[in-house]
Amino acid sequence: MTALIEIGRSITSKTDPKSAATQILTQALALLGAEAGFLRLAPPAPGALPWTMAVGDQGALLPQPAPVVLGKGLVGLVAQAGQAMTVAHVQDEPRWDPALDGLEGIVARQALLAPVAGGDGPAGVLGVLNRRDERSFDARDALWLEFLAGQMAIVIERASVGERISAAEKAQSEMLDFVAHELRQPMTAMQGYAKMLSMGIGGELTPTQKQFVGVIQANVERMGQLVNDLLDISRLDAGRTQVHRTPVLLGPIVRDAVELCRSEIDKRRHTVIVEAPEDLAPVLGNQERLEQVTASLVRNAAMYTPDGGTIRVTVDHPVATHLRVSVQDTGIGLSPEELAKLENRFFRAGHDMVKQQAGSGLGLTIARKILEIHGGELQVESEPNRGSTFRFTVPLAPGS
């Protein structure tokens, strides 16, 4: 039972597939009293795993063995047939191929091989070897190794799924980047022509025509923000965003961010309270990006708080290593179900007040990624009809 628990832990606790596979191999040696073990995969194997790996005493890595060649050697036969095999006397087995079945530096006397199943066919073979004749592998050992091969199959499948997710995310990022770039040029042209019309360059406009041009300009600005968000998220995803961090003061950043949202705040007659002590130590950050994050949170607070609400922006020092910025509002709030979806891209809450506002649903995703680059994090507390509090942390500058 203890062995089963340890095996389960090795799969659930290790995010690196290679570490998990190595741990399973090490446990196989301990359980079966073997001197060496190997995992051989049939190409193509997940990139997160080597095609082959081998361990010896106390989990020491051995030189990589040959990969599986289906139908060749005992390893290839086991992979192809999908059935475990016990070899009591390797030297008397004519199908044993030292190059395909053995390990460098190990003169095997006994072998136990079990197939590792894959999603679309054989994934490989898990094997253990002994150089002594004192203890033969028995039926109980074979059952254990087949169980471990099943656990190894889980590790391999997780590695494959991880690669497919990474590929899908890369494709999505590239598509977002492409769409954003393709939209930017016509958006710029529309913005320019709308501005010229509003200036009367094409002739004097009637009041109705001015109203129409104003609608065009407002929607062009909305689309421009969407394009900027798409470009931002695609660059952050691809790691193409360079964030140069220097010691900066959060107080001025917070005040500037509030001023960037002043028109929205004044339009809704909100009261804004900023509490940022002057004696706070500097943080290590990028002023423009931290201002972007703060302004995004303040703008959301202003948009989703009914007219005449209160927005409180504070900077404090809750722990020795970080400062914290909090944006608290008296707005519509979020339900527990909506809070759970906040990390989803393009998510927007279903409240009527949200539907009336322009937005891409990418603001919080962008903010989280920027804060991750800074070594900080974003937290949210909210209750329907009681308001929300968004908090983020930023590490102090060295020597502060």
C-alpha cells in the first residue's frame, strides 16, 4: 500500500514528465529488487520526454538505450504484441538483441518487460534487468510492472496533452496577432477620415451628420482598443514583450492611472479616494506597464459602478517583500460563478450594465500576465450588489 501511495504521489506531484518517469523507474527497481530499468518509447514520442531513458542503483541515470523498433528484439515484440514477458535466462533467449533490448554496461541475466500503451497504439516498453541469478522475476513481479507501465502511460499521455495544448495556444496567439495586424491598417484609415469629416474638410456637416460621424468615431476607438488588446495578449503569450524594470514609486503611478480614467469617473459622478503614503519604498517595475494595470482596474471600477459611487485606490505594505495596490468599488459585483470564470479570456459578466459597456474581456488576462512578469499576482474579492476589490502585488526594489 505504501508503494502505491508513493507511485500516486510521483504522478500527481511532479509537473515535469521526465521527472515523473524517472521516479516511476526508480520505484520499479525498489519494488522488484532489480538492478537497472529502462523506458523505451516508439517514435514519435512527446517532446517533453526523451525517446529512451534508463536508471540504475539509487536512481542514477544510465546511458540512453536504443528506442523501440516495433517487431525487432524482445522489446519490439512486447511493444507490438501488447503483452508482458519474463525472460528467466537472457543468454539462452535467441530473440534477445543486446543492442535493442540491453543496456550499456549491464550484462543482463534476467529481464522483465511490460508494454506501455499509447492513445493510438503502442507507446513503448517499461523493462527491468538483473545481473544475478539469485532471484528470478515471478508472476507477482510481472503484475507490478504492468501496473507501473499503466502509470507510465498516464505520464506519457499527460506530456502529449501538454504539447497539444501548447501548440493550440501558439496557434491561437499567432492568429490573434495576424487578425490584429490586418485590422489595424483599415482602422487607422477610418479613424483619419472620420476625423477629417468632423473637422469639415469634406464640407460643412449638418447636426445629424455630425451625430453620425460621432458614432463612427466612438466605434472606431472601441475597435482600436480591441486591436491593441489583441496585439498585447499575443505578444505577451509569445514572450515578445520586453518589460524593462527599474526602481519606481507606486504613489505617482497610481495617481497618474486615476487621471487617465478621469473622464469616465467624472461622467458617472464617482468619488475617488486615493491613499498612497509618500514614504513607501520603491518597487521593481516598469512604470508604463504598472500604470496600464492600475488604469485598467480603475476604469473597470468606474464603468461597472452605478452613478455616484465610490472608488477607493490604496497602496500599502502588507508583507516585507511586496507592496500592494487595491482598487475597491461600490459597484455591481460578481457572483461566485462569475469569479470562477474571471481567468477565462474574453469572459464578460452577464449583468446588463456590463453588456452596455464596450470591452474585449481581455483586460484582466493582460493585467495578470504583466504582473507575472513583475513577480506579482492579482487577487479578487467580490459580492453581487456589494462591489469588488481587485488587489495586486509588486516586489520591492533590491535594497528597499
